[in-house]
Amino acid sequence: MKILIKGGRVIDPSRNFDQVADLLIEDGKITAIEATINTNAADHVIDASGQLVTPGLIDIHVHLRDPGLEYKEDIITGTLAAVAGGFTSVACMPNTKPVNDNKAVTQYMINRAKNDGYCNVFPIGAITKGMAGETLSEMGELKEAGCLAVSDDGRPVSDGEVMRRALEYSRSFGITVVSHTEDLSLVGEGVMNDGFVATELGLKGIPWVAEDTMTARDVMLAEFTGGRLHVAHISTKGGVEIVRQAKARGVNVTCEATPHHFTLTDEAVRGYNTDAKMNPPLRSAADVAAIRAGLADGTIDAIATDHAPHHIDEKNVEFRIAMNGIVGLETALPLTLELVAAGTIDLPRAVALLSCGPAHALNIPRGTLDIAAPADVTVIDPSLEWIVVREELKSKSKNTPFTGRKMKGAATCTIVGGKIVFSR
Amino acid sequence: MAFNHKHILGTEYLSREDIQLILDTAESFREINTRSIKKVPTLRGKTIINAFFENSTRTRLSFEIAGKRLSADTVNISGSTSSVTKGETLEDTARNIEAMHPDIIVIRHGHSGAPHYLAERLHCSVINAGDGAHEHPSQALLDMLTMRQHKGEIDGLKVAIVGDIAHSRVVRSNLYALNKMGADVHLAGPGTMMPSGIERLGATVHYDIRAAIKDADVVMMLRIQLERQGLTLLPTLREYARFFGLNDDVLKLAKADAIVMHPGPMNRGVEISSAVADGPQNVILGQVENGVAVRMALLYLVSGGEQAVE
């Protein structure tokens, strides 16, 4: 099968490539990018004129809820949502039931994705057994089984000694430790950002310092151990600055930010909107500005969604007891393009943050349009306007604060391993 | 002037004119409470459900008496007897209550926003009788009725509110309402009990009770929740009483004719000394008395207020 993508603006930040060209895919690999490729060479031609042709987008932070919590999402619906959003690879967190802290669960995820999924799935194993924060997981075996990173995402590794040993131990296997940085003693019973909105709504606040102190600790532990640290869903001005300074010192650290944290503030919680309840919480306008600056100057390496599907019954309750998180796979691309429209970042940087940036952060062998690379390609119409309608989301859960928002830009064709898995 | 609110979710949503109307209406109801036959037929045939999912004695009693004096049929649900303890969601509880066609639900709930949640889903009127640390509008209104009785006008009064500001729904409701009525509000309490940005609701924040109380017309003390001891907010009640409690010496800093208020129940010897609690400046029982009149006014006004007081 030969697919020819004709006349699109090909942006491959992994090679600083940005020009209008044709791209040829043969037998699951990219075989040519040239100014003009003869249409006769292809079985299928995609007219991409006026559109972008980019490396398949990569989301290094999703929750597929499979195994164990399939009523929220499963590997089939989760990967379908991914490809609808333009993602060709996703890395899924281990907080499943059972926790992905052993090779059986990892292999289940990989096999299920291979057999029934729509895109590449790279499981992330747990740092500690059962994500209990006490005993290190068998990282070597997890790596062998296919995990590229470890994380106890959803909760921090509170014990400093355990985190130190995790960073030391992970070095033997060359895998990244992804940290959910949160000092639970400072979070207390908080349910949203600590600030004026929380005061007004009478809801308990989670202060930014709860995130920053733990980010600082983990960055320093990475510096001390030489381990490779990736800070998940950075949400504070202080956190961005801590990583910026650490990178300047040469610490082996990367970080990600989510579209909701660079788009919304805690004002979105007003009306006790449980679709705006997440962890880390939506922060202040100053934090949003700092995250945008971090995306622009290279401090933040990747945009990741923290796609967190929840059943309606888990959100349609009083704010305090609602589950944290939103679905993000189908809205990440247009929200990133909003940053381009606002002049915060340019288009190649936006593509980098969604492809080679995340690939590099977790060492995922994807994120390039290099010749002979696996043909994971996303064709994007940056001017396509659409409105977020809950019922139209592919994800099994519909918990998004962006319902009704006018979006500009969407994937029109998603190709994974040379196979068209989604088109609109 | 017409009252255009179906629900009373908080004083945040009431205008100065609304508040004026509620207080004026309450004044007219206060007289009924002193009659030998304390009942008028105003809400005859109406059903009021008092759904108290959090412990309360005086507010529940006050709403119940208010409803009965207006001849409504009042039914009480409390947290321990409701299905909530059996795992039922608030939405299902709401649907079941709705199926019984009440006219008004008065709700007290431990979660901020719970009355808003119900108001969006129910056809009847919802009155917030206290939600989490958010609002307690009827308390603020009865506080203002009491201030008006003793001070004539609320406009221009210096009101000091002292205690656990962070966890107090009374404070938020009073801040919204007092500011709309032209009062100058000063808050004081330990730093651990002062929430972020509270001054943006229209208050001067102090960490020293004396600064807040100086030349005040009204001193409102808040209850310190003894169960919060050990949550690192306070080292000891003894120290709290010494530095943030109201006693005769501190009260002297206020105006000589200042009134002392407390939403109750009081911790004597903690936030307020017995001498002050029983002293000539306290109007605490007057607040309780006014509570019934204010709640009668709220029930009457959200019902449409068609019938005059007989």
C-alpha cells in the first residue's frame, strides 16, 4: 500500500524541515519527501493543499482506564479518541486496576492495543508496587515488557528516600521517572486552587506551594542521583522557574504542560463546575502566563493532555466529592493552535511540543518524518472551525470544560504505521 | 417593589433593594411572633421541606417555626435519617423530593454549592440554610435586621468580624450584604484562619483583634470550631482566647454603644468571655428572635408574596 500526501506544508521539527512538499508512504514507512512526487506512484492520494503534514502527534500522559475501569474508557475508545485528535502514539499511566506494576499488565495493554487499538500505546509502569509509594517496582522487567517510563501518577512518591532510590535504580534501565509533584500534607482537603475564587466559593484550596516544594525536591533528587526526571502536568509559575533553572544547571529533567493549564484559570470553577475540577487544579492567570512563557522558551518540552475520563455519575455530584480530571485527546490540538494564533509560539514549535518534544522526553521512538521512519503522520487543517459537542466526542467519557467552545483546527487524517486510522 | 428571586442561594445574588425589602418584610412579621396566637394563614397549603444534611439545631428550628407561623406544612429531613447515609446521591435525593411536589426546600449541606446544585435541578424554590464554607444568607440577613434595630441605619457602620474567617459561611454572606448596605467591614483572626484574597470581597483584614475592633459600632464574634484543634490552625484554645477572644478590656476599644453579636453556639471563655456574653452590649438573643422573622420573610417572598400579612 502506497499513500501519497500531496501539496501540504510539511513541518518536521525533529529535522527543522518546513516546506510545501509531497510525502510518500510505502509499506508502513516514510520513503520520500520531495517537492513533487508523481501521483502514479501511489495507491491512495490525499490532497493536503492548505493543510499541515506533521509527524504523528504524541501524547505522553493519558489514562486509558483499561484494565479495570473500562466503564470510563478502554483501550479501544481511548485510542479512537486519540486518533480523532491527531495522536498516533499515547503513553498510558499505570493507575489501572490492577496497577501496571508488573509485566502481565504491561503485556495485556500492549497486546490489546496491537489487536484492537487504533494507535501506538506505550505503557508507563508504576514507580512503586501498587503505587503505594513504599517498595520499588520491578523496573527492569517492566522495561523488558515494553514500559518506557515509570510513574505513580495520580499521587506523589511522598517518601524522599523512595524517590531517591527510584531515580538511582531507573538509571540501570535507561528509563524516565515521571513525577506527579504534590506535597499531600500541604494539599490537605483542598479541592481547587488556593486563591480568591476558592475563598469566594467557600471551597478548600490547594496552594501552589504544594506543587512547587515537591517539584523542587524531585529536581534536586534528579540532580543528586543523575536519574532522568520528567515532571508531569506542571501548573505553577514557580514550577516552571524551578525546571528552567535546573535545565540551565544541566540537570537531566524535562516537563510537560496540559492544554487546560495553559488555557483556563480557576475562574472556570465558578458555578461549582465539576468539569473544571482537576489535579493539579486550574491556577491563576499569572501561572497560565508562566506556562505559556515556558512553552515558548523551551523550558516545557511537551504538551500532554492528562486525558482523564470519568463517568458522568462521578462528575454529576457536589464539587467536593467529584473526581478530578478531564478528557483532553480531542481538544489538545486546537487549543495548542490557539497559542499560535495568539502569537505565543510559532507553528513549528507547536508541532514540536506535540511530536518530537514528548518523544524525546520519554525516549519514545517516534516523532519524526525522517526517511525510513515508521509512517505515523497527521494531516491537520489549521483553519477548520468546529464546536465541542459532548455527544460527538469519541472518548467513552465526556467530562470536558470546553463544551460549546469554538475551536479552530483539527486533524483531517491520522496515519499510524502507514495505515489510515482516522479521517474526516 | 417586587421580589424577583425564586431561590435564596446567597446574599451575593441579592441587591441592596432586595435586602431592604427582606428586612422591611421581616419587620412586619416580627410583630406576629409576639402575639398570643402566633399564626397567619399566608402560606396555607404550601409544603416546605427542611432538608438538613448537616447538624443544626437553631437554624432548623428557626426555619420550622417560621414555616409553621405562616401556616405552611413543614417536613424535616436530617442527615442521619436521609438516604444520603445509605449511599444515595444528592441528585437522586433531589429527584425523590421533587416527586413529592414541595413548594420550598430549605437546605443545609456540608458541601459548598450543594444548594446551587439542587436549584438547577428542582422546580421548587431553594433556600440555602448554610452550604459548606460558602454562604449562610438568612444568618446575614438576621444579623442586619438586628443591626438596623439597634443602630437605625447600616450605612456607615463599622462592623468588625472576628474569628475563623476561612471556614465561616456567615462571614461571606455578611460581607456581600453589609457592603451592599454601605457598612465598613473589618475582619480579624489568626493568619491560619484568613483565606486568600478575602479583602477583595470588600473588607479590611487585620491579624490583631484590637485593630479591627477599634471604634467599631458592631462586633461580631465567630464560633471557633473545637474540632479544628489539632488541624494545625491553632496551638491551643487558651492562646486563642488570650489573643483573639473578646473580653471587657478588648471591648472597651469599640465605641461605647457598640453591640456584640454571635451567630451561636458560643464557646464561652474561648472566643467570648462570659462577662461580655451576658453583658449589656450583647444582642445575641435578639439575633435569634429576628431569625424567625427573617426566615418568615424569605419563605413569604420566594412564594410570590401574594397575600398580605393578616
